[in-house]
Amino acid sequence: MRALLLLSLMACNKDADVKDDTAPVDTGPGDTGWDSRYDALVDAVKADLAASHAAGVQVAVMEGGVVTFAATFGSGHPDQDVSISNRTLFQIGSDTKKQTAVALLQKVQAGSVSLDDTLAQALPELEFRWGEDWNDQILVEHLLTHQGGFFDYALWEMGAADDLLASWTYGTFANQWYLMNPPGEFWNYSNPNFSLAGLITEENDTRPWPDIMLEDVYGPLGMDRTYLRKAEVLADGDYAVGYGIDPTTGVLGTRDMIDVADHAWTRPAGLAWSTATQQLYFADFLMNGDTEVLSDELVAQMHDERVNTLYQFDESHYGYGLMVNRGMELDGGYYEVPYWEHGGNTMAFSSLFRVLPEQGFAISILSSGYGTDFTASADAAVRTLVEGLPTPVDPPEYVIDPARYAYHVGDYMDEWNVGPATVTQVGDSLHIELPVLDQHGYDYEQDLIAVSSDIHYIEIQGGYYDLTFIQKEAGEPSAYIRNRSLVLTRDPGEAVTGQRRTPTKADVEHWLERARVQDPLPAALRARR
């Protein structure tokens, strides 16, 4: 079975002395102000926009180091007809992470911190309440590669004061946060990794983290319309208003700027504002480097395969703040061509960023809606604009071998989210029992739905959640069951809290809200039920 997981025109010369995002705004379906080779992309963008909650979208394409196309469609406000241009600011969410990585790597280059430093060395004041030795186990590199082991969380509330990056880390974070698994064991996406990366950068400087980014990263790369503080966006005045989720009520609606989160602790993980064109300046930096910003060696490390995500047939890896993929599935074929990507979501904005380095191609799509999907638009751009793609081959397929299930059978424990779990094999299927969910009255399917021998879905309350069984060594029983928001551990030994903790119904509900990945279930999996 193929992969089911994961994640106005202008021309602008990147090397010109002045970079200008100014361009006419698209005025509707009758517009033909661009070269016809972009028609398929435009049609796809308009279709994806119409199918989304977003009111507006901004798209830019880079070919051979030059931004050859940039356009905007829709409105700058969900409830009003507001003009937007290629200069209009959108929030880019987790696309911020790759930029956060650059600022920390600059400190590595300067010798003030090492990727091999522990948190005890990099942040000596940070002591975790639940684990006195955690700061001795977590390395700086673990943060940039999502191997810190932290429970995933982001603050969607107000807290704009720059000093909160430090005070919240040393206070609430240190006292309440926990590790789901030992650091460095495997990749598991978690926002706190990059909040800490931002703090380490700040602690090796005299300036607040947003100023470091503006002066040392964005400025030298010509990204003069990229901001981190909401106050700077408001002062600029040219920004889109998003449509998304109220984090206090869970209700979808217009998210006026007064309601948009601006917490200093979350900024390094995902609160930057930018334009699609400016994101491509960063793409050019990743492809071609800029030694005034970072050495070529460290830029190359950013898009090295630092850790296997264990998704996408083992062909998807993570560098430093960047997904690094070996191939791309498109139109039923598989192109063995590397590409880098990252997505971003805040409560009211979404971002797509894709780079094909061997072809010198990049695309950025920013939209003013929560959880929008412009993958079809990016695929259309690659299909119709990229030259030099190799001949496609048959796509790789996930293998389901019930003989491997014996590795996964056993008892596991997660004292924070779902409690104990017992996995058994029933015929050619895996079966799971979750007593805490039974205790709290949750309805779940005990038979897991296989994606591969090691990746499964579980249905809980009509929603679907991915579970990946992970071995420490080939031939050994699986040591972990991974989900982004929980990790079940075989033979966990002593409880982290000092006593065996039973998750409350609120704990379970919090996990379910954060971890849901597919609704409805993909058709190929639905047929297996």
C-alpha cells in the first residue's frame, strides 16, 4: 500500500540589490496576467483555496535562483473583501523552525555552544522537576532533530514580553513538562525542542531572541518583511486576518489580530510572519548558501539525513528544522529525486514549503486558514514547471508481514496519557487493550488497522490515531509504541513521577485532541476493517 501518512504576478531577481514584493493583486477568474505555463498552478491554487477555510492565499515560485512567479488570490479578511498583495504578511507556523535552527547554528559556528553539549551545559539553570538527570541526557542536536523526547505542546495565549522565553522555561516548563521517552531514541515531532533551541541562542547573546533573528538571519538574507513579534506586524499594517480555532473553546471562526497568539515561548517553534516570496529567499539560502550568514558545512548539515522519521517507507528523514525526503510520489509514479519540505500551522494560518535542490526549484504557499491543504497545488507546480525530473518508477509500497507482529506483542505503559496497554496477535491482526480508556468510558476498536508491519491506526471515538512500533535493535521486541503526543514503553522500569501514575480522563482527552491524524479514515484502510 502506498504512503498514507505525513504532514498578481511578479518577477524578482534574488541577487538584485533591492528585493520588492510589490505586485498587482489577482482580480478574479478572468485574470490572465501571467505566462500560460503557470495556468495549471493557478487553477490548482484556486481549487485548493475554494475547498479550504482560508479567505486568502499567497504563492511564489523560484526557478534557478529567481522568483519567477508570485500571486495572491482571495481576500485578506474572512468576512470582508480586503485586497491582498505579495507584500501582505501571513503567519508561517512551524516553518519558523528551520530559521530558528540557523540562529542556533550561528552560535555553534562561533564556538559559544556545541551540538554535542547537554542541556546541563547549554542551559545550566534548567532543572526538571520530574527528572533530575534529563538535562544530562538531552543534547543540543536532539532539539534540532526532534529527538528530545518531550511531550508536544505550544502556548496559544498572550505573553508577548521577550523575557518570557527564559522565565517560562525555567519556571512552568521545568516544573510541569515531562519526557515521553529517553532522549535520542527516535524522532518524534515536538514544539518544545525549538523553544529551547531559541532560548539557547538567546542565552549566548545579549539581545532578545527576536532581535537576533531579525539582525543575524532575516536581515542578511533580505527578508525585511519577516517579523516575530505581533506588535511589529500590527505596526506594519499589511497583514491577512485568519480563520481558525479559538483555543479556549475549540470553535472555528474569524481570528482577528487581537485574538492571535503572541507568546515569546512559542515564537521559536512557530510564530513568525512573512510572505511567500521571502520564504523563497530562505529556500535559495538552503540551496546555494550564504557564508555571511552560515558556513557551507553547517548549511549542508541542515539538509542532511540526521534522523529517520520511520515514515514514508523509511525514505523520509529530518535534518535541522527540515524534512529531508529521498523521493516524491506524483500522479501515480515515484520520482527518485530529493526534496526538502516543511509545513506550518497556527490556529488560523497554514504554510507549505517545498524545495527540489537538484532542479533549483522551490515553492511557498501561505494561506489564512487553519489546517489548509495546498498539496495539490504544489504537485501541480512540480508537474508542470520543473524540468529535469528523472523517469518515474513504481512507487514503493508499505509491506504488511504478520510474522513481524510477534515483535510487537507485550505489555506497555504510558503513565501520562493512556496508562497501560496490552498488545496481542489475533490471527493476522494486532489487538490492543487500554484499561484506562475502558475505565473512562471511551469507545475504541481493539483491532488495529495495519498501514505496514510496524505502523498502525487505532480508532477511538470515531477518530483515527497513528501508532508506530519501534525496536531498539533488529530482531529484538519492540521497545516503544510512538505517537506524536504519547509514547508507550515496554518494561518502563521506575515510574518517572516516583509512583505509578494513572492518567485522568482529562489527560486522555487532551491526548485525543492533539493526536488525531485522519478523519475520515483513508479509503484503502477503511476496506480492511
